[in-house]
Amino acid sequence: MKKIQIYDTTLRDGTQGEGVSLSLNDKLMLAKRFDQFGIDYIEGGWPGSNPKDLAFFKEAKKLKFKRAKIAAFGSTRRAHSKVASDDNIKALLEAGTKTVTIFGKSWDFHVREVFKTSLKENLAMIHDSVDYLKSKKLEVIYDAEHFFDGFRENPDYAIQTIREAAKAGCNLVCLCDTNGGSLPHQIAVAVKRARKAIKAPLGIHVHNDGDLAVANSITAVEHGAIQVQGTVNGYGERCGNANLTSIIPVLQLKLKLRVLPEKHLKQLSELSHYVAEVCNMPVENNQPFTGQSAFAHKGGVHVNAMLKNRKTYEHINPSMVGNNTRFLVSELSGKSNVMLKAKEFNIDLDQNAPHARTILAKVRELEHQGYQFEAAEASFELLMKKELGKYKKFFAVKEAEVLTEKIGEGNPESRASVKLEVKGEEADAIEKGDGPVDALYKALAKALVRFYPVIQEIHLTDYKVRVVNPQDGTAAKVRVFIQFQDQTNNWSTVGVSENIIEASWQALVDAIEYKLLKS
Ligand SMILES: [Zn+2]
């Protein structure tokens, strides 16, 4: 079985994504985690462009990595300068890694327009830089920037640039679709040609501007690339980098290639959520393989078939990537959905047991009031456990208040106070927040944290409000969905009331009880 190397650039290219920003400590934590997961290369940063990245390499040296090699990223030397005195090259060496990745230009248009130098000098820049870094006994990966665009406009020159890198002794040539606009058949043609032209192994680094980054990466592997560069969850500039979270299971499960150490693929969903958590980004529900809805079934026909055999509507067994089958409960569904749900939560429920009927009746009654459980599974699980007597009360609310002042003055202030009874003791807290819901959540968390320190692990990631019955005018009810996240999971809860604060409070309390129940 052929081994495909995974080269992660979440810490460098991934942080170019809008909204992604990582502290030094975040980067070190992620690097450790990538190593445990079985990533072969971790690109830590670009020391020449960002002095902060040098600190990462300094700290990373103190850590022990089981399997991953840490790579520093940089560019070839500048035009008409000496490689040994080039600042960027010096910074690369200063990073002190055993592997360095440098990028150079393959597209003649860029050489002329951006470098404003001759095509010949560009070849010398590539050669000198690789040659010099090799003379320092480093493993050198050469990233051929804009290779595919260059290949389409001037194939001979694009090939010449990678020949130059190969001649200078680089360990791998990584072909880059930097602008992310190539199509799979274009990738195939160019990779084939590159393979014929040089002996050095090939890698692939693509961006997702045509929504084809995963397909393009897979195509490159099918045509001989042995390394895939990308990021977890596809974070990256513009539309992102190639999503390793999809590429890894495709290579391993569908193409039967060797990628991760045995059994590590089961950690994929957890890794995806962990990285999202550290990057402070949500995992999209419909993200393939690791998203919450990736194996969620709603339609009655599907559910019926799924009961007979899971393969009827699932392309892989979700447990292979650490995900789960989910059956969405909605008004459309009957008892069989509730039974499936119970199974999913490991609750033993007999089809004819009186509990099954009471749960179903309760769901219908609540749905009639405006609740919806398909996007609020945590509330549904709590409801089920309450009906079955499997629920334990963690705290009782004696009083909760929230006050918002200076509304309309641009910067209103919300202050909440809660009074709870926890484990026979009174617990009070007052907190300010960005709005009444935030204030209530903070006060609730503060009152509980000394009894349940796990509360510190969670935070609110999404909040949605819908009007349930707009035809009733001012008496309309609102439905609030709240999503929380910790390092391994996210879960959603629902509340319904004519009062938005009351609906939010119900969802908040459910969310916290759910976390406590799971801990
Ligand atoms: Zn890139």
C-alpha cells in the first residue's frame, strides 16, 4: 500500500483565513495535536515575514514530536542578491528546523510583473536557494507557486522552473494551484507532465476558489503526487486551502492508500472540532465527514430504510471517522424516529413500553407549542432522560433577573443576577454582559463554576431567534436556539416563550445541564 504524506499548513496558510488568528500557545497546542493524530509535516510559520513565527520554532524545539517533522516556510532569494546574505533565507535557517519549504515562481507572467526580473534570473534564484539550503544538510521542499496557471500559459517555462529545483537537489517538488481556479483535468495533465520531467517526488498544494480543492488534490494523488498539503477544516485565504479533513478519509477509505497510523482516522471528527475550537471558528454542520449533519437523516423513507440497513443512505460507516449517525426528530416523523433517537443516546426503549408513548406525546405537545428538536438534540436528550427518570438535577433556580440600561444610547449595559441552590448550598452571582443573554449566561456560569469546574470548558457559539406564530401579532412566541461548544463537541438547545429572555433562559439552562450530564 502506497504511503501518502500529509503536510499540514493550518498554522501558516490556515491563519491567512479571515477570522482565524492563533496565539503562540494555540499554535503549539495544535502542533502537538497534529503530531498525535499522525500528520507527517507541520508547517509552523514564515519566519522571514513574521518575527512572531520565530518564537514558535524556538518553543517547538523544546517539545517532543513523535512522528511529525516541523517545517519552516520561506521564499527563494531575492533577484540579483547573494543567497547567503538574503534576509529571508537567513530567517529560515534561524528557525532551526530540519525541514524547510521555499516557494518560487513558475509562472513567467509573475516573474515579469511581480519580480520585474528576467526568466533566467528567476531560474537562478530557484537553483541557488535550493542548492544553498541543501548545503546546510536540510530537507528541502520546493513549492512551485502558480505552477498550474504557469503551465497553462507557458508549459515549457513552468517545467523548467521545477527542473531547476530538482537539479539543485530538493527532496520534493510541490505543485501549487495558488489561485485555486484549476479544474481536475487540468491538474491531471500538468502532474503527468511534471512526473515525466523530473525524478523528484511530487506534492500538491491547492486552494479552493473553484470549490475543487479536494477533488484537485485527489486527482494529483491519482496521477502520482505522494504528498498533500492542506489545512484542517480547509481554513485559509479567500475560500480556503484544500480540506485535509475530507482528503484524508477519501485517500484512506476510498483509495485504500496508507495515510494515518492505524485506527487514528477515528479521531478525525474530534480533531476537526478541536481545531475549530482553538481557531474560534464554527464547524459547518454540512461539512463532509466531520460536520454534525454529515450523517443526519430526516425524511421518513430514509429513516425506514436506515432501520433495515445503514448502508442504504450512508456512503461510509460514520464511526470510521469518529462521527455518528443522527436521526432528526421532527413533526414529520413518528414513533420509529423516537425509537432510533433513543438508540442513538444509548437509551433502552421498548417500542411498546409506556415510556415510548409518553415521550412521543410530550414531543408532539411541545412541537405544538413551537419547539423544534431537530436542531436542538441536547434539549431532546434531556427531555427523554427526564421522562425516563434518568435525569439528575444539578441545580435549582431560585431567582434570575436581568436589567438593561441606557438602551438607545449606543452602548447599553446589561447586568444579570441569579440565585441558585446547588448541592444544598446557596449560590449567587451578578455579572455584566454584552446584552441580556450574555449577562445571564455569565451569571449562571459564575454561580455554578465552584461546584462544577467543567463549566469553564464551554462557550456560546451561536444564538438564533425565530418568530413562531407571526399571525398572532404582539402575542407571537419566539423560538431561541443556542449552540455551545467545548473542545470535543457542540450541542444545541431550544427555548420557546412569548418573552425572548425567557426563551433564551430555557435554552441556556438546558445547555448547561446537558454539559453537566455528559461530564
Ligand atoms: Zn497556499
